[in-house]
Amino acid sequence: MPKYIFVTGGVVSALGKGIAASAMGALLEAKGLRVTLQKLDPYINVDPGTLSPFEHGEVYVTDDGCETDLDLGHYERFTHVRTSVFNNFTTGKIYNNVITKERRGDYLGDTVQVVPHITDEIKKAIKAAATEEYDVAIVEIGGTVGDIESLPFLEAIRQFRYDVGRENVLYAHLTLVPYISAAGELKSKPTQHSVKELRAIGIQPDVLFCRADRALSADVKRKIALHCNLDPDAVIAAVDVETVYEVPLCFKSEGLDKLLDKKLSLDHLPEPKLSTWEEVASRIKEPKFEATIAIVGKYVGLKDAYKSLTEALIHGGIANNARVNLLWVDSEEIEAKGTENFLSEVDGILVPGGFGTRGIEGKIAAIRYAREKKIPYFGICLGMQTAVIEFSRNICKLSANSTEFNTSAKDPVIYLMEKWYNHRTGNIEERTQDSQMGGTMRLGAYPCVLRHGTRAHKAYGAEEISERHRHRYEFNNAYKDVLCENGLVVSGTSPDGELVEIVELIDHPWFVACQFHPEFKSKPIEPHPLFKGFIEASIKEKRSLFP
Ligand code: GLN
């Protein structure tokens, strides 16, 4: 049976619980342990698939086609875990399960209540991810202690310790220790209040992670420990760092690995091997090269909306010993002011995934600029669809569009492939019953066969790959011949050749566009081949000037 580490947060949101949980996972893996991570989200949405990226940030997609919280992306980037439907539960999903059972009569006349029915369902969910193949399960509770919504989750994890034995459970709590400049001091009171709140629910934290903008002196640690009923060595400083990939190293230097050994009775474990993380951190902090990449999209400025993408670009930089500067360009601004104003000094252009008509023409203009000026271009999902539209319009002289933007387009080079439903399950009804909103999306991992000698084939160094999808529209095969005759190369398709997954251009330094989302599978210790290739080409074709 695995040991459990529950991670809660206090004082304010956005302190980085996901990073703290993931970095702890990396540290435990570096000691040879097998780790899984799970997120419990207190909101009522059954999954974040229906939430706006403006509201909630990126929707992260798992291999098995689940739309999940972006923290699962951190889990996969920091550790070897492959997340699935069991790694993210929301209040909505928990209640949905309980209400389905109630309607089915499973509770045999019981009055169905938060305790024990909801809390039991939460405990079942926790156990669903923490299978016997893992030594440690790290469970992150979304929100901040004191929120009304998170109470059932906190009650469930409180009970959990009695179910599986005290020695098998550890509670970690992340708080803020602000520096008040007028007083010239770090203040521990918010942390004390947050721990008090947690203890009122019946949870005494075993470890405190204290976010601060500077080091915590031994005195401050002692004070926090005294007021929060802890040993001073259980107060771990989580000081701001240049890159999140340094956090496992910081935790180690704060003695977290020894503390976890002691608290979870993980005896006789070796010292963590952190050389790969040291290498990652040093490549980010002392790069030899530099490249500026323009991301032409809709949610610019909202970096969480493209979390995996920005991380994958950093990983592409790690693979090339390069710093990657991101230039966020609003495609509607391009429509208003032209491409030259925004893109004349960038080394690479990327159009990421997206939905809806707004800003589409600006994206197409940016792609035309990349193609004509021979600037490395990387298109992802919508960025592939718009690349196909651009090529069809300006090279093949078609009146091309996607039916997502114009249902009566004369040349629907991107369209809704009704047949696709049969493709996956062999049965339209069965597929649409799966889920009501998501039923029309191609979600999760699909195999893709690469064509020999193409850029994609060289980058991956493989015949067949598997990548994750999240889209409704597809390349229209009726236009394949005319596009290919004019120079478009289809470098990746589904194994039966039906679905076009990657296109590229030959007479160009680097122009690759894929229907899937490669960013979901990139890691700092294993940068994704397409991001690696894109950044490599951007450095080679460098146009930007740096001091
Ligand atoms: N809107 C497009 C589609 O649904 C692209 C989606 C995406 O980029 N994730 O097919």
C-alpha cells in the first residue's frame, strides 16, 4: 500500500501548490520511489473542459482523453507519472457519482449525506489513483483552507489517516510568509492563522512549506514552528526562484527528503540523485544561445491559458542550451496593424490551439509572413488548421476556410468529419452517449505514422508516435491531392491514412504543423522533439538582435 501525502494551501491562492507537490514528487523519485500525484478540485464543474481558459487556465489532456486541471501538467513534467481519469476529481464528479448511485437505489434507503456518503466517495477516488504500483501518492487539494467548498475534501483526508494508519499519511501545508517593508520583517501571523484554521478541522500539518521572497532565518522558522505546533525542521522555506525546475533542488537543501524519510518511516533510502535537475536548472540559468518566439493567439497575457506550451518552449530551449524569450502577439492586433509591426524581429512564429472565429485572419496573416519570409513556423492544432487554410488560399488559390469559421466555405479544407465517430468506436450512438459536450471532440492519445525522410520523421526518429488531441475539426482529404501537388507535405497520418496529423513545407527552414498537442508530453528532462527542432531552427535563422 502506498504512503499518502496530502497537500493543502492557506493564506492566499496561487502560491504554487501544484509546483510544490510536483517538486516533492521529483525529490521522492530521485530517491528511487514510484510516485503518483492527484488533484482534488473543489469546484462544481464535472471537469474543466467547459471552463474558459480566461477563467481557469489551460485544460490539460491525458492519454485516456480526460480534460483536466493544469496541475496535472506539472505532475507529468516533474515526474514519470502518466495521469488518467483517476488523477483529477472535482466536487462535480464526486457528487455526480453519488447522485447516480442514489438514483440507482444503491444506498438501500439511507439518507444520503455529505458525511459519510460524499466523504466516502472522495476516499474511494483517492484510492483509485493510489494503486499498488506506487510507493507514494501525493494528493493536492485545490483552493485555500477556509473556503466553504473544500470542506468535504478536508474532512475526507482527515478521516483517511484513521483508515490507513497514522504512519502512512503526512499532511503538508503551503502558506505565505510576507515581507513587510515598513517593518523590515517577514511576518508569520498569516501562516499561524492558516494552520489554526486547518487544526480546527482536525488536521495538524506535519510539514509547512512557507512561500517567501527571501530566506527564512532560523529564528523565523523557530517562531513559526512554535506557534504551529511543529518541529523547526518541519518548516521548509519555499523561496522564490528563477525557474520552477529548481524547486526540487531547493527542497533538498531545506532537508525535505530527510524529513519525509522520518515522518513516513521510509527507512534506508539512498540520497536523492538530482543531477538531471541540476543540469536542467543550469541550462536555464546560464544559456549559451537565445531565441525570440512570437506566440500569435487569442489569450495573450494570460500565460496560464498556455501553460504546457510555454513550458514546452522552455524545454526546447533546454535541449538547445538556449533562453527562449516569448513575445505574446494578439492576432486581432495583427488584423488591425499588420504583421510587420509585430513579427519583423522574431526568430520563430507559433500559432497555438484555440477555438472560435475571433482573430483567425490575423493568425493566417502571421503564417503567411512566416512562410514567405522563411521564419521557422510551428503550428499546433488550430495552428495547423490555419496553416492549411493559408496554403490553400495563397498557393493553391482556393476560397479556403474551416467550417468552424464559415459553414458555407466554398473550399472547406478543414471540416467536421462526421465519419470520425465510426472511426473510433464503430458506433455513432455509443460515442455521443459518452459525454454530452465533449462527445464531439477528438480527445486523448492517437497513434500517428510518420512518412520517411520528412522533418517530423527525422525529429522523432521513429516510425510511429502517439500524441494527444483536443479538437473537433479535421483536415479534409478531398483537398489532399491538390495541396500536395502544390508542395504541401503530409508527414504524419493515422495508421489507416484517413486522418492527416502533421503537415510541413520543404522549401523553408522549418515549417511544421500538427493536429495534436505535443506540448502535453514535453518534459524538462525529455524535451519534445518538435519543440527541440523548432527552437534549433529559430536559433539558426536568428533575426532578432540582443544587447
Ligand atoms: N477549434 C479547432 C477544432 O476544434 C482547433 C482546436 C484546438 O486548437 N485545440 O478543431
